[in-house]
Amino acid sequence: QVQLVESGGGWVQAGGSLRLSCAAPGNIFSISVVGWYRQAPGTQRELVATVTLGGVRDYTASVKDRFTASRDNNKNTAYLQMNNLKPEDTAVYFCNLRKYGSAALGDYWGQGTQVTVSP
């Protein structure tokens, strides 16, 4: 069983910042695309950001210019730096690893971490 360990969630006022971390076994991390998802109550899980094996990043429009996804292949850890947080960013955030970008080859999830942004 592959375990991804997330940390860094919490409560912050609007305009504040948080950084999420996601640590994974090296043999999985080094060959996986990183995805960050979030799920607010009563909504479907939403893809927020991705980082490819080569470090190319992509974001959903609502977080562009506020969030920065990154990966440290030496530490086998992915990060999501979230700045200028808004109440609508409140959700449980999940990290995801997919081997070579394909869920069919391997699809692993973190336990989720709560992010709460107050007005």
C-alpha cells in the first residue's frame, strides 16, 4: 500500500497564505505526475494544479497567479503554495500521484488536509 502523507492545511483569513506538502515513496514519486485536487462540501473533487515529471505546471483558472505547485525530486515531496487565499478556496485538499501520468499504471492519493479561509 503506497502512502502519501500530506501536511500544511489549517485556518487562515482571506488574503493569507498556506503551503501544503505531500511526501511519497521515492520509487513512486520520481516517475509520477503530481496533481493537487480539492473538494468542498456538496461538490465534486476539482483538479487545482498539476506538475509533470519535467516540472511543467498547469492550473485551473480560479487559482492561477495565486497558487504555485512544485516538486522536489530530491526530497520526494510535492508542494502547493497558496497565496491571497479566498473564502471560496475552503475545501479539503488532496495530493495525487499517477505513474507516468496514467491512472491505469498507478493512482495514489493522500489522506486530504482541510483548508479553511475566513472572510
